[in-house]
Amino acid sequence: MLVGVGSAALAAFPDAEDSSDVNVNVEIAAQGALTMTVDGDSSTLTEDGSTDDFRQFTGVLPDVTVTDDRDAVPDGVYWYVVGQAGDFLGNDGQDPITADHLGWAPAMVTEGDGEVFEGEAVGTVIDGGDIEGDPVGLVGGEDVLQMTLDSAEAKAANGSWTANADLILQTETDVAPGSYTSVLTLSLFEEEY
């Protein structure tokens, strides 16, 4: 009996007299997303504003844009973009220039309606020049762009916002000459209140 059942299960369908295919289609609408784009992958600093006390190099962070086109944004969430730099490493074995020598002054590129604003300026450990702010450099996470919503009842709005930042590197006057490179990592976070 078991042998008969097994044989029946393995039997093939007979030859079809006719056949027809049916296409099964579905269109799934995009739900949108919270995304970040950066308009470039490098920035070159040039010497500008050096004094007898320090050498100074300036440049501009490429535009950073956050877009929120989600159909349903959860209540009580906010987002922010953080920048953190690594040490400047020399191409010829020079001593590194630590990340606390790099500061910035973020600024909005797009006009906002008060929902989003730029982060605060961060000065360098040398604490000179035109950028005023905590002289801690970009060692830890520092905001370049953030929402202003400040309560659990707030709800993020759809839109697109862009900011950039003036960059400033200040070194000691006896810094070793040569080419240096640092990596500035930008990260988008969303959290709940």
C-alpha cells in the first residue's frame, strides 16, 4: 500500500491538450525614505589667515542634503547629521595633526521655515581665527544639520534641506611641511524623543 501511494505521487501530469500563460502584475508604490546626500567626496584646505601664533588653512564642506519624502513619518522622532573627523595623517611619515585642530561653522544653504537649522560652530584646540565655538575640534560627533522639533508630540515634515560648513584647520607654527589627509565622516541619525 505504501509503495502504491509513493508511485502515484511521483506520476507526471499527462500531456496538456492546450496551455495558456497568465501574467500576474503588481505595482508597489514607493513609501519614501529619510536619506542624506553629499555633493562631493573631498575638500581641499588652503592657507589663509595664518598669524605669528598659528598656521591656518580654510575650505568648505560640500553641500549636505537631507530629504524626507516618506508617506508616513512616525510621531515623536527627530533627525540630525553629525560630522566627526579623524587625525590628519602625513604622506611622508610626519607626526599626525590631531582632529581637534579642525573646526567648522555650519550654515544653511536652503531657506527653511524653522523646522531645520544648522549646527553650532566648533572651534579648534588652538582657539584662534574667525570661527568661534567650543574649542574642541571635530573629535566627537558635531551637528552640521538638525531638526528643531523638541517634544514627543512633534512630527517631522516632508522636505529637503541643505547645509554646508566653512572648515578651518589650525596648526602650530612649526608643523612639519607636506601633504596630510583626514577623513571627515558624516552620519544621519533618527531618534525618538
